[in-house]
Amino acid sequence: MGEAKRRKAVLGDKYGKDNTRILPWVPVSKTQAEKLVQLSTRITWVGIGGLVVAWVTVRFIGPAFGWWQVV
């Protein structure tokens, strides 16, 4: 019997549900892992946006107001 069939036989109705863990020794379910990925992706985009704003400020806004000179 294949591993998937054995697992399905053991779990019964719980097979493939969201409360199954990705790794048995890590206490994170599939839905929690998906939420973590969504959150980290959103935080990454916010960081990229902040980096762009900082670059525009240093490169264009600061010199336009005479705060410093870009060499």
C-alpha cells in the first residue's frame, strides 16, 4: 500500500483537511503557514515601497530643497 493510501486510511475523514500539519514536529497547520506566507509577502512589499520612498527622497527631494547635494 502506498504512503498516501495508508495515510488516508489512518486519518479517515480528517485526510486533507486544513488542520493537518505540514511537518509532524512543527506545530504549524497548513492554514497558519499560508497566513504566514501572506503576511510576510505583504511586509516585504511594504519594505520595498519604503526603500523606493527613501531612495526618491535621497536622490530627488533632498537636493531639490537644498538639504544636501548628490555628488
